[in-house]
Amino acid sequence: MAVNIHIAANYLTNAGFTLAAASSVALGMNLNLEISALAGGWAARGIATAGIYGVVQKAADSAHRLYVTYPSYYAALYAQELEMMYFLLEPFFERAKALKAEWASDSDIADIIARMIR
């Protein structure tokens, strides 16, 4: 319980500091509410753009790892224009060691599927 209180107090302290800094800048620059809302909108768009860029970068890194590690699987996904979606499945494939089973028997494939489901 003490940890939760510390986290909440820490978050409120940071939020309060941010509000105080933004208010003092707005008052110091004599900005009215409309300009403040406009600036806040642009800031939100910038943060959203950075977040989208992060997801695209993660997908590109995952596709590059697939290209280096398993070029034939990468080529199959690239032919269908799905190589950038591999990052969604990569954790499941890595955990189940699914891509290392090129010459697996039926029982090995069943084991891989069972590991992917768990």
C-alpha cells in the first residue's frame, strides 16, 4: 500500500509541476485561451506522430531481423506485402521456436502449435 501511495504522490507531483510550468508560461506570454488550446492541439499531434513513428520503427526492426535470420520466410511475407506485420507475431514465434522447425514431423508441428497457444 505504501508503494501505491508513493507512486500516486510522485505522479501528482509531476502533473502539478507540469501544470504550474505551463500556466506560468501562458501567463508570462499573455496567451489567451484560444491560443493555448491551439498550441495544445499541435503538441498532441506531435506526440501522436512520434508514437506512430515508434510503432513503424519497431515493425521495420522486426522485419529486418526476419530478413537476416530467415530470408525465405521474409521473402514469402514480402511477396504478400506482409513483412511489416511480422512484429505482431514475432513474440509468439520466438517463444514457440516455430521458425526453427523447417523439417519438423507432424508431432513436432503439433507441439509448436501447442506452445504458441499457451
